[in-house]
Amino acid sequence: MDLLNAFVALSNFVLIPAIAYGSQLALGALGVTLIYGILRFSNFAHGDTMAFGTMVTILFTWLFQSWGISLGPLPTALLALPFGILGCMALLLFTDRVVYKFYREQKAKPVILVIVSLGVMFIMNGLVRFIIGPDDQRFADGERFIVSVRTFKEMTGLEEGLAIKTTQGITVITAVIVVAALFWFLNRTRTGKSMRAYSDNEDLALLSGINPERVVMITWMIVAALATVAGVLYGLDKSFKPFTYFQLLLPIFASAIVGGLGSPLGAIAGGFTIAFSEVMVTYAWKKVAGYALPESLAPDGLAQLLSTDYKFAVSFVILLIVLLFRPTGLFAGKSV
Amino acid sequence: MNETVKNTALFALVAVLIIGTGFLQSWNSALFILNFGLISAIMALGVNLQWGFAGLFNVGIMGFVALGGLATVLVSMPPTTDAWAAGGGGVIVALLMGAATIVVTALVIKRMPAGWLRTVIVLALLIGGFFVYRWLFDPAVARIEAVNPASTGYLGGINPGGAAWGWMTLVAWPVGGLLAAGVAWIIGKTALGLRSDYLAIATLGIAEIIIAVMKNEDWLSRGVKNVIGLPRPAPYEIELQSDPAFLERAASLGMDPVTASTIWVKLVYAGLFAVVLVILFVLAQRALHSPWGRMMRAIRDNENASEAMGKDVTARHLQVFILGSAICGIAGAMMTTLDGQLTPGTYQPLRFTFLIWVMVIVGGSGNNLGAVLGGFLIWFLWVQVEPMGLLLMQAITSGMTDGSPLKVHLIESAAHMRLLTMGLVLLLVLRFSPRGLIPER
């Protein structure tokens, strides 16, 4: 029995990766939930929006790298991030103008907007593959670790090592900053309040003189920022591949729905719920159990509940369980 | 009359496009487009049943198509006797045990009053059942996968005749439909109560899970190692090329034997697929114009009113969900037959779910003829956009110097034009002709 080592192993393989992944999912789910709250449809193009923003960021990162600009220990991508956000904003505002606006004026049914977003998804997916290709791109540079396994072992003298990647640290810090800024904006500023008013009751908001087009425009801009940040953080942490971003749609939607569509707080809770369950169910617990349990009870096999390829299944099962018992999600979401 | 002329013209256009491919490129590629067009049309019929008739937003088509493919393997491949001897019984016992756990849990939830005791019992049953299941399942699977892993390592199918009994593959088509219908029943029972967006996400997730299972459960269908060389209902090209009667006929038509044999095989498939398409189309058409079809559309247009008229909305939804999924399963089995192999790694939602949706929307949702037209037309585009995009890119870049990075990049990226084009077609149709090319009557 060695609880300290067990805890270190648990942090290294479960807690830290799950917190980083959860932050990325939460940022993605915030975007989905905002669109659902304000524009009242489920945006299937969100994964590809993330891919587009990330792609622009990567292109700028490469440009800066070729100029020899870097942030020292931090990845250059952070410097390129604002440009990625701007590019993504431009794309989303353009799509809204040429595609979504027409259906909004027609007051089309939400399901029509969902199908329209499928079309947008195809186009964005094609665009990203067209510009950067369908392959894996790694663009992380700078220092790889905040704490590496060896320094940790030397520092503490423990048998088990603990590594914190720079990208994981950056993910969590960025996510906290972005979420704090978002909540401050939604709750404290006039524009944010008008957005929430519009989301709660469209007619009443119109009556009190809120300009719907402005609300929609600002929503798209915030969504672009959130999607790009989420995408870049995910890409830094793992790697960038257009198809993977398309597949992220499922855990992101699961997070948004588990939390309750339309509820920003729910999106964050949902993101972490999904991330922790995915990591915990697909992690081989042999090592942790080997430390935490007395020797006679230690498992022989890997003690892995499901193979890692079933991580989609996990997010989906959580989604179903929550929907069956709380049909509008943990933080009562809305339904159109 | 006007409408008939228009529809005939649209179908004639598709025929011209396919025949034109035959003259301009090759008859092999024309028949390739025709065969996959027939399959796509069947898938589009299935989706049209769900979306056009009943307004169910199912984006899990890929899963049902894959299940059809799985059925082809399970029916048409010869059984691996060694693997069955090694662990077949073990796997079946484990699966029965897993199913029993779920049934008992469902019974407990249904029969016991709600309370902490029920929660505890349900959790204990599920967790205990899972570990017992894995304890039974894992060693059996390990034994099966150890049997000659390079070529088998799975249980195989039920076809005792092997490659000689190619007609067993035809049996696999309805079985594929049944398998898809069975899974659709389970999904429908749990997910159809959800609202439209939630149902969409749920089906999207289920499709991914089905693919994940097929990729990982090597004992079932070899996973990503693929099953190749499925027995086929059509003759083999090699056999035709050594058949004197066939050679004589090919010579009398003035064709060389290799081309003649590949074209003949494709024609046989086209005939088989066309029969299935016609049968399903007639059935779908009869369903649409029956009282049942009118009820479905009434439910689609106003659920509350139909419920007030005493229609069981949930049961009808479940029914049409199962029927539509079964059609997709049949199409999936046919596609795997045509490919001659099952490759779970190639199932991608863009190609097998969203492309089918484009077909239905472009063709005209709620109209079977429209769905069939959309299937052919969009499949033709999907195949032909790539060479067309390449031509376009070559035209654009013709002014640039050879070997400039931009030119290389543009020409290499032409392959990705098809996704862009599909999105563009979908958006244009939705905007300017939202009811599709052949609208619902």
C-alpha cells in the first residue's frame, strides 16, 4: 500500500489529462450552447469552425516561426491566436450574412437551420482540407514540460513520476481566463445583458429596443473566439487533424446537452463530466490499483474497463443517462 | 402532364450523364457510378422514409449501413471451425450473460418502487454483471483471436459452402436489413422520446459506437484487419476469361476479354441492385399513398393534432425509424457485397451519413422519386467532382510556372473540392428550391 504514489500516478494519468481535456471540451461546448441560446439551433458546423480557427492560427504560427519570432518557453501559437480568432470571426460573420440571415428572417424551423449548418459543415470541412490538407499537423513549440517526470522524481524522491506538459498548463490557465471574461461580459456589461435578455425572451427583448442583428453579430464573434481558443488548445495538447476536429463534435455536443443546452454554466460542468468519465473509463487502472491496494488484491490484468477506442461510447452513454433522468440536462437548459 | 415531363427530363439527364461518362471516360467507370448510384438511391429511400414521411432527424445512417456490411460477413463467409471450437461457446455464453444482466436490470427498474434500495440493486447488478461478463468474455476472445490471426482469428460466418456458395451473399441482404432493424428497435426505444436535436446527436453517437465496435471486436469481423474476399453472387472475372463460350461472345462483340469480363460482372450486379431498388421503391410508393402514409405525414406536420385524433405518435415513429434503418441496412449489405470486402476503417460520417442527407434534400424530401433521383445525381457529382476539380485547377494554374509551390498545392488539393461542392449544392438547393428537385406532392 502506497497511497502517495497511487495519488501521483492517478494525477499523472487521469486527473491532469482529464482537467486539460475537460477545459477544451468546456470551451467548445460554451460555443455550441451560446449559438443554441441566441440563434436557437444546434450548430453541426462547430467542430469545423474550431478546425478553421485553428488552421488560421497554425498558418500564422508558421509565418512567425519563419520570421524567427517566438515566445521563448511558451508556444508561438499563443501569439498567433488573436489572428486566428480574427480569421474565424470573419468567416463566421460572412457565413451568417450569406447563409443564416436568410433563414432567420424567414423564421425557419430550427431543424431547417440544423440542416443548413450541415451544408456549412461540408463547406468549412472542404475549405480546411483544401487549404492545409487532411494530414496531421504539429505546431507546438517552446518548452515541452512545466514539470517533467525526472525533475519530479528528483524533487520528491517518489517512485512514481508526474509530468505536467506546458500545453496542459496553458490550457487550464487560458480556459479560466476566457471563462471568467465571458461570464463577466454576460453578467456585467450592457451588451451581455442584452444577449441574455434576447436568449430568454426574444419578443420582450425586441420590445425593449434591443437590436437583434447586433446581438447575433456579437454572438458569432464570441463563438468564433471560443471555438478558436478551444481548437488551438486541443491542437497544442494533441495534434491538429481536420477529421479529428469533426469528430470532436460528439463529445462537445454531449457536454453541452449534459449541462443543459443554452446554459453556459452547464456547458462547463458538462465538459468536465464528459472528460473525466471518458478518461476514467478507458484508463488502465493496474498501476494505481497496484499502489493503492494491498499486494494480495492487486489486479493481474490491465484493469481497464473499456478499450480507449470506446471513448465516444462513454460520452454517449453519459448523455443518454442524463437525458433519460433529467431531460433538459443538469442545469435545466431550454428547449425550442 | 407537365410534372411527368419534368421528372422524365430529370431522369433522362442522369442517364445522359452516366452514358456520357461511358463514352468520354470508360464503361467501367460509368457502371461503377451506376452501381453505387443504385445503392445510394436505396439509402436515400430509407432516409426519405424517416425524414420525408415522418420528420425524424436521423444522422446515424452510417451505423446502419455498417451493420448491413457486418451481416454480409456473418452470412456469407465460411465458419472458422477452429475458432468456434476455441472460444465460440464462451463468447456466446458471455453475450447471453450480458444480455441477461440488462434484461434483469430493466425488470428491476420496472417492477420495484423507486427508492434508494432500487438504485443500489440496479448499480450492483450493472457493475457486477459487467465484471462477470468481462471475466467470461475476455479469455474466450483471446482464444478466438489466437487462431491463425493473419488470415482468420474470428468466428467467421455461417456459409458452409464457402466461395462456391456465392448466392449466400444474396441471403445476407435481407439479413442486413433485419440486423439494422433490430438495432434500430433498441435505439428507437431509448432515443425516440428525445427532441429533434437531441435525437440527432444521439443517432450520430450511436453510429460512431457501432463503427467503434466493428473496429475493435476482432473476434466478430476481424476489426481493422478487414475481411477480404467475400463470396459473391456474380461470376468471377478470372473464370469468365477462361470460359470459351464467354470468350467467343466477347470476340463477336469486338471486345477484349478482360474489359468484357469486368463489364459483364458489373452488369450482373447492376441487374441485382436494380431489382432490389424497384421492389423497395414500389413498396415505399405504396406506403406513401396508403392511409398509413397519410397518417405519417399528418404526424410529421402536426404531432399534437394527430395525437388528439388518437394516433400513437411514439409507436408510429418507432415503426418508421425501424423500417428506414432496415432499408439502409439492406443497402449497406449490398455495398459490402459489391466491394467484396468489409473495411470498418472506411466508414466516415461525411460519406455515409451526411452525403445521403444531401441526396434526400436535393432530390426532394417526402418524394420517393426525388430521393432516388437525388441518390443518382449526387453520387454522380461526388465521383465526378474530383476529375472536374482537377481540370479546373489545371486551368487556373496553367499560367503559373511549373513546380511553383502554389501550383503543386492547388493541384494536390483538388481532391478536396468534393466536400466544398456538396456543401454548396446543399446550401443552394435549400435556399432557392427548398423542397428539392422533385417536390413532395
